[in-house]
Amino acid sequence: MNARVPPLAGAGLWQAVMAAAAGRCQCRGTCGKSHAKDGGRCPREHSHLAHRHGGGTVHLIAAPAEPADLLLAPHQAAALPKTALAAWCPPCHDATLGAARKNRRAAAPAAEPDALF
């Protein structure tokens, strides 16, 4: 686990999410990549080596499956049922989280500047 993404809950929840995902990242393109060469799903598997540029060992995390839910506070995300969670590799999680933040900023109404009159 890295310092940027705290674990949602105990090992039992993480293991249940990993078992449901068969130990493989469940991203299906929300990160911006099509994953077309891998049947539309990210090929990264837990405890396997990343294939490019010495990426090291992949450590999957359990996080909300829906991109908008990734913006929830950790205690709110931990309250989600395990069926609403998915296994994510860090690159897919970070890219999907960034896209969700960008979409939230775009959807928020622009703050109007203060009138100078």
C-alpha cells in the first residue's frame, strides 16, 4: 500500500474484493486506456511484476468501483458494500481518480468574480 491510498478496512474486506476480482485489476478503461489488447480489462495482477520500465511488484487496492465514488472520504468509501468495491492497480486508480476530479471541477458552476462596483 502506498501513502496516497489508505486501506479501506481490514484484511478480510480486501481479500473478499481480491477474490471477486480473481486477483486482477478490474479497470475497464475508466483510466483513459482501452485495455483493448487484454480483452478490455487491465492485465495487472496482484503480486506480479509490472511489465514496463521496471515497475516493480503490483499491489492492488480495494476502492470504490464507480469513478464518482472514488471522491468519497475514506470513511464513506469503507461504508460501501463490498459489491460496490473493485480491485485497482495504482496506475488505473490514480488516472481514474484524476479524471473524476476533473469531471467534478468541470461540472461545478464557475465561481463568479466579486463585483468591483
